Amino acid sequence: MPKLGMEPIRREALVKATITEIGRAGSLDVTVSQIAKRAGVSSALAHHYFGGKEQIFLAAMRHILTVYSAQVRGALLLAKTPRDRVEGIIRASFEAGNFRPEVISAWLNFYVQAQTSDAARRLLRIYQRRLHSNLLAGLRPLIADRADAAALGIAAMIDGHYIRHALKDAQPDGQGASDMVIAYLDFVLERTT
């Protein structure tokens, strides 16, 4: 007889195990069996909860995006100026919980999976649209008609740092990445004044 209330705990364990296994492998070349073993459950239970590897991976990305979204919302609550708002989004993007090797590997694989999976592509578009609109809300009061191009540039730099760090063997430097994107923000703002 199944224990009541265990499903959410097991689902969370499977999601976290998925992120860890993708980070270990550096790719989606992991099996449901490996994920289930790391989570301490059976493969059959993993399939029962999620249906397959793609669904488990999408659940892991939803988890990553939920954590990121909470950090962005926290940064926006603390923002006193439009510039604080943009900087808060940038810093949340490279916060230690978001910018660690296994999460970076998951992001890189997410970008790749979005090329062939409609569900992943939809999820990626949601992330991209939210990032863009949040950046625009801070940039419009600062640079009006150039806000859209600046938001696209900042988003590209954020994504670019994830891709670059996924392809090298060094520990991610969230502070360095934030500083570089903020330097780009400074450059964009200086060009307008």
C-alpha cells in the first residue's frame, strides 16, 4: 500500500536527481534508471510519475525556472529605481543557486532540446518572454526607444554566459558574469546620455 503524501516528495527527489545526473553527464545522455537510482526510487515509479525522460527533464527545467523566477521577484521587490530593477534581474540570473554546474548543464541541454521538442520550445519561449518583459520594464524609463534592443542584448549576454560556462571546465563565476553584463548595461546607458 503506497504511503500517503509520498508522491510530492518522490517527484521532487526525481527532479533534483535529474538535474544532478544531467550535470554529471553533461548531457541528456542519462537514463530514467540512473535518475531513479539517484532519487532512491524504482524506474517504474519514475515512469509512473512522469511518463518518460523528456517529461522528467521538463519537470526539472520547470523547477529551475521556478527557483529563478522567485529570485527575480525578490530582486524586483527590493528595486528602488528602474536601473536597480535591471541589475536585480541580471544578478538573479547568476545567483549561486542558479549558476552552478549542474543547472548550467541543464540549461545547455534545454536550449538543444527546444530545437526538437515542442514542449521544451514552449517553455523556453515563456522564459524568454518573461525575461524580455521584465528587462523592458526597467529599461524603458531609462532609454525609451532603445529599450527593446538593450533588453535583447542583455538577455543574449545572460544566455551566452550559461553556454560559455557549460563548455569549460572552470567553476562558474556568477559575480564575474554579473559584472560583465552590468558593464554592458553601463555602456548602453552611456550611449544614450
